[in-house]
Amino acid sequence: MFGEELFIDAIKQTFDQEDLAIIKLTELNYQFMKEYLSLDFAEFMRKYSFRQELDFNSNYFHTPNSFRTENLAIHNQELYKKGYFIIGSGLNGDPIVFNKHTSRIGYIFHDLLWESNSLPISEVHIDMGMDLGTFFYLSATAADFSIDAYTAKTFSHYNEATDF
């Protein structure tokens, strides 16, 4: 469902396992994810609750213990209310989001979102068309993979043509 095998491969290819520390996902964060998304998502994040943010070649996977605070921040509430759950960020700060309706990963143009409250989310969201594991695996392994919403526009067209 979340591409766990590819997520594990991305971690193995990018990080020294001794440097990665799993910490307990707080009950508050666990319940937040379980209620807002699903039990499966909360359990997945419980398994991969790292102490530090993970940098997959300029695509950052935030610590699951920071998800609640990040998603409930005033400037991110519109995303959260519409079903886009922030799990990381690209090189320039564009949020990487998990779409709760499709279980796919995408980017949000942060400058457009935060500068204009009148734009619909569909105009600031780029759907990458892939699950979490595939997204971070390609971040770790594909030299031309997107690093923000601007480069995602180009990559998503490439993605459609190659069936990633």
C-alpha cells in the first residue's frame, strides 16, 4: 500500500544503518495519523519513526513525530483540511504531501499556496502518481528525479510516458 519494500531499499542505499535511530512515535502523533488517515498509515510511520529527518537527495522525509505539528500549523491547515498530509519537503521548501484520498505522493508549490489563499489546491499540487516508497526510492536512485514542485511538473510528464 505504501511501497514499503522500495522505501526500505531507498533507506539502505542512502544511509548507513548505524546512523539511523528509530524512536518511539508518540501516542499523540500515532492517534492523529490513525484518526486522520488510517491505522495502516499510523502503523507504517510507527515502524519508520526516525530520530532525524532523512535526506533522499534533496527530498526530505520529516520525522513522523513532527507530522501533527507541521500539518496543524496555520499556514498548512488548508492542505490538511483538503486531504493533503505533509510528510516532507523538497529542496526549496515545497511540501511533499501524502494524498489521503489516493494514497499517492505529490508536491505543493509553497510560494503559490502561502502567497495566495484564493488559489484552489488543484492549482498548487503536483501529483507524482506514485506511492511513498516509490517516491523516496526514485529520489535516492534516479539522477533526474524531481526535487521540488517546479521540477516535478517535468518529471510527472516523464513518469506518465514510462509507467513508473
